[in-house]
Amino acid sequence: MKVFSAAMIMAVLSGVIIAQSQPTSRPTSMPATQPYGAEATSEVREFLDVFCRSMPRTWKVTKVEYVALLGGSWPKGQTVMVTLEHETGLIAVVRNGSPTRELRGGRIRMAFMIGSYDPPNLPMTSQLQKALELATWRNYAVFSMEEGPESVKEWPDWKKDALAAMKSTAVDEKIPYREFYARYKGTILPAVRAGDADEVAKLTEKFNESVGGKILYVSVQKLTPGEQDNWELLLNKCFADKMPNLPKIKYVDIGPKPHITFLDGFIFIETAHLSGGNYEDDIYITMAVKPLAATTQPASMPATQSATNPTTVPAITKSPSPATQPSDLVAVSYGEWSAPVNDLQGRLILKRTRIFNRTPIITAYLELKNVSNVANAMKLWLPQEKMKFRAVDDNGKVLPEMMLMYSGPVWDTLDLTLPYDSTLTFNISSSGAGVQANQAALIDISSSNTFTIPRDGQNYFLSGVIDIAKANPDRDGSARLWHGRLELPQTAIPLNGVPLDPDKAATIIQALSADIFGKNYSATEKALRLLSLIDDPCVIPVYLKAMDTNISDMKMAALDHLSQFKDDQALEGIKKGMTTQGDDIANCSTPGVAAQSADSIRYSAAIALSRSPHPNAKKLRLSFQNDPSSAVRSRVLQTFAKENTDESRELLEKMTHDPNDSIRDEALRYQNIRKATTQPATATDEMEQTNQPANKAKPNNLYQ
């Protein structure tokens, strides 16, 4: 019969089964023969190399081991477990006549979960301590637990130090650092094999120019294998004003993927060695590069980045995978988790949900996580005015908040409850702001948190703050009322759409078309939003079919998107909108309401013609000058007033005799402008289908 020691029994009870152990006093290299978790263990040691610099001298790393956790106090899954102990450590004592070891100092354990896992599953009534989720680092969820009286006393800032070390070594695997390395290596490899140092230098200069000077330093060496390996230095060049402080890190043998470490504000990339001390293609590269831009869905990193200190990132991005089903058309950007504040964490999720007035609409979601060890629920009374946001560009420049006329439903105060160990995600966007035409994006959270992103080629990021004062009393029954200042780290705004998979395009459009023309109104609305995200002419037949319906909203949506195409079919669809009358519209309470809907559709057709790239669109615009709707005629006047042609002058003269007073006055104003200057009048193409803006901007000084 197998006899279990007390230590083994305690390990089972706490949910820990050790699969492999490698004790060490310092985070140095691991044996290359480690069969499981080798790459993860190596990455954790990169973190420890930085973390140990802030560790008090009375603490040391006692174990770094590959572990299978069975649940209970810890999550269930595979992990790299790091054990740190205070110098007093385990003391040999005698209890009841038997020798044993007792923890007199302090111990900290950190579990870096590899792959999928189940969270700790202690019952709410359990008195045992439960591991807390500290952060997410390089796609590893990190759980931690303090043990012993000295853990907090001797090292009160260990969590803060750990998060700082994670941040400094965190590298988002979705950011193409390895692709960057592979591109550079592929560029110089022929010259390296030829041993041509001058050509390596020229190719490196050219490559660095092509990526906007991202390389700060690079060294290239060529290996000639033999009885005694011969290394030849082909390039050793610093492009920065000051030589970066390059680290010396010993790695485990993990294969051909280069090592990537974030240190001192730059990314350190180093060729990985293979088994036997060999290197792929007999080339060894060391690089220091500037941080590259995140993708639309960045991997989570330690939530320590303050919203007041955005990171500047150059614009090198990785395109999203092509859409293979309708839901894939929505580009999504996940922010990092904030630092815990009074047991609450938060992050932003941004979705590019539809395009209106040629401007993508970004829907903002807030995700909150209860990380408390207390079994009682947490309550949060969240007034809208207690949330403030700001948008910044690549260079950290704050985008002015737009003061727009605002009309629409907004939420006031949310009464939220987060049970023990729960996460809550909800939509915080509104729909009251006017949509300015042809912008990179619109984010509408509230009247005081609305941002119009310009089409200037830059990346933009959104961050926020939730600031709630402590209430008195601070409980609602058994639930605690949360208070504090929660800073939501900046999140990349998804400005670019998701391309269609050519092999799946027909299937996607067919599925959307079926929902659009089905009998479920909610499904129709959702499908129209998704269809708006496709800017390919393959959607024109769907919009033409929409123009043949008697549904006003569907016709207006079709006109909004047909205007972007130069295709003859698209122009035919716009022509159908030009001739719409009240009898063509169904589900109206009175003929007068139907006539008003028809006027709105013809107005949308006039806008579509003013934007259409089709060469015949201009002639068709003139046909609207006698439209019975004054709004349509006014739109024609504004469009032609921008042009200094015989046609526009004749139209202005005709409009000075229009039966509508406002149109006559506007035509006379344009004529007077032309008489006063030699330049054509410039009528502004303002809000065309929603509210009119005040065209003023005020700085958002929330963070000052």
C-alpha cells in the first residue's frame, strides 16, 4: 500500500499536485530536457529576472515548477508555479514528539496558468484562503496567494512590484514582433550567407527606413559550424542617440521562435538557440526596437497602465482574419484590465458595429470583475456623470471632445450587483449625437463623452475613469457599496473593418439577406447593421431589393450605402429613391405621415447623389430643383452653391424666386458672397441625416 506523507496530503487538500520541480535560488536557465511547460517556464523566468530586482534581500525564489492544479483554493489546470519565501522560511520543530517543519516567515505563490483552466471552486462557506487573480500576462492568467505572517509585513508592496515587473516584460503575442524579426531576417539572410557585411548594412538601413526608424540597435553575427564554431560579426549598429541598455538573459532551449522582452521602454528581440547550441540558418540577431502598435484585439497584460499616461505606439498593425460568418464582420478591441480598486477591476471593450453617414459607429462596453475574497455580493451605483472618457492619437495628443446638439435616450444611474467571483459586461453607449459625414469613427457614450475621430491616418485610443465617493452607510443589506477611483486603461479604437473571406462572401451575404427580408424586425435591424460594414459592390443587389420594398427605414439605409459605389446598378437604386411618393410607403398612420416619409427618402436620395462617384449623378441632382419638398430643394441649393459653374449660377438665380422664404434668402446670400469675392461660395456639408453640430470643440481636461 502506498503511504502518503503529511506534506502530500496537504498538497492535495490545497489543490496542488507537483508534476515536475526545479528548485533554484535565482531565476537562471532551466535544463533543456524539461518535457512540459518549457516555453512557459522560460517566459516566467524573464519576468522573475526583472521582479527579483525589487525583491527585499530577506526574500528569495525557492521553486519554479511545472504543476498540475486540481482546483479548490487554486484554479484547476496546468501552470508554472513560482514560490517565494522569507528568509526565516520553514523551521524544523517537534510537535507531539514528532519532527515537522513549520512556516515561520512568509511565503508567496504565483501560478501562471497555461491554456484553459477552471477558476478556484471553494464553496462560499469555506474558511480556507482562495487564490486571487492578480493579472493576465502574455496570455497567462496569474493567480497568487500569501501565506504566513511575514508575507505582507516584510514586503507590503509585493503585488505592486509584481505588476510593475509584468508590465515591463509583457509582450502582446498579437503584436507582430516575431513577424517584424522574420521580415528583417528574410531581408538580410542572402547577404549574411554570402558574408557580405556592406550589403547587410545597406539592407538594414533600407529596412529601417521602410518601417519608420523602429530599429534602435541591431547586431548580426554569422556562424560557420565546425570542430570549433567560428562567429563572424557582420553588423553592430546603434540607430538611437543613446545606446539602449541591453540585458543579459539566459534562456531555456525552446526552438526557432525569437525571444522577446520589454525592457526600459523598448522591445528586446534575440535569436533563440536550438538544441545542441545551434541557431536556425546559422545566424544570430540581437535587436532593440521601438514598441509596435497593438492589434484590434490585444492580449491582456497586467492592468497597471494609467489612463493618464497613454503609451505612444507607432502604427504597425496586423490585419484581422477575414470574416467567414456574419458575426465576424464586427471588429472588436479588448482593453487591458485595470488595477484592482477596492476589489473591483474594469476594462473597456470597443466594437465597430455599423456604418452610418459613411462614418463607422463604435459601441462601447464596460466590463467589471469582482475579485473580492468576501462571499457577499458587491453593489455599484453608477451615475453616468461619474464616468469620464478621453481619446488620444498615436502621439498621446488628446482629441477635443465635440460639443454637438444632442437628442436621444441616455441612461441615468445603473444599480449594479456583482456576485462573488463574477464578471459583468454591459453596453454604455448612447445614440443622441449627430453623425458627421465621412469620419473615421464616432463614439457616443453621453452628451459629455462624444468623440468624432477624424480620417487623418492615425490610430486612436480611448481611456476612462470611474470616480465614486464613499457612501454613508456603505452597505445595502449584506452587499458592500463600492467606492473609489477606477482608471480604465486605454483601448485601441477599431477604425478598420474586417475583410470578407472570398470563399465565404456569397454565404455571408445570403444569410444577411434572409434576415433583412424576413419577418423578425430585430433580426432585420441587426442584419442591416452588419451589411453596412461591407463596402464591396457584391452587396448592391441586396440594397436594390431593399429599394423595392415599401419600408421607409430600409429604403433610407439602402440609399446611405448605395452612394459609395460607382456602379450603374447603384445609381439605378438611387433613382428609385428620387421618385418615391407617399403611396410607396406602408405602415403609416395617415397619408400625411406617408408623404412626410417619402419626402425624407427623396432627401436621402439627394444626399446620395451629391456623394455618388457616378459620372451621371450631377445631372440627376439638377432634376431635384423642382421637388415639392423644400428640404430637398434646399439640399440641391447647398450642393450646387459649392460649384462655380454656369449651371450653379443659373440655379442660384432660379432659387431666388423659390416659393419658400428660407430658400430664397439662402440663394440671395450665396449670390452676395459670389459678388463680394472671386471664390466660389463654400456651403458646409454638415450633419445631413441627424442633428446639426455647434461646430465647437472644448478640451477635455478631465485628467489634468
